[in-house]
Amino acid sequence: EHPEIKEAIHGKDDRLLTLLKDVYVESRDPPMPVKDGGGEHLPCKLEEKRLTKLGCLGDLDVKKVSKGRISIVEAVTLLNNHKLHPQVWTAEKIAEEYSLELKDVNSLLEFFIPFTVQEFPKDTKKAI
């Protein structure tokens, strides 16, 4: 509405222009040391993780593992389940349940057998 104000806003101020011409600013980043890491910081493929079936250790249990791997608690659990109910806990079901490859599960079931603790009656202690 006021032409004087518009003219003051859009007009040039010669005194300010001469002061701005005297200002010189130079900006540089500090030099960064170059490290020869030999490719240490290359981006790597992100591993898919899955939540574990937690055991009785609570906060000490491993919460996530990579797909294709199992925690110690899971290994003991699946070996025991297979030992007690081999018809239910087949290698195929274990592989599906724990996101493992079938050949790995077959090797696990073949070479890792959980031991059984047997208590002998006290009267046969001398015979042992």
C-alpha cells in the first residue's frame, strides 16, 4: 500500500554495497588424514536375522541369530526333541522350524547325540 516502503525495500543502498565489496571470506575444511585400510570399510551384504527361541537364561540368552544358524539353547532343544519324538521332529520339520538347510540338519542329527544321565540304585553301587 505504501510506495515509499516498497521503494526502500527494493532499492539499492550504495553504502552497503561498497562495504560488502570489502568483505572477503575464505572457507576450507581441515585436512583429513588418509588411512590405508585395504578395503576394510567396504559395504557388506546385510545378513538376515531371526529371533531365537529363548531358553531359561533370560537376559543371557542370544536374542537374534543369522538365518542358517542356531543358538546353543536351540541346538540342545532340537536334539532333545528329536531324540524323544523322532516321528514328530523329523529333519525336514527341524529345518523349517529353525530356518536351516536340510543337509546341515541331517549332519547335526547324525553327529551330535545328546547324552542321557542315568542314576543307578544305591544297592547296585558296589557292583559298578
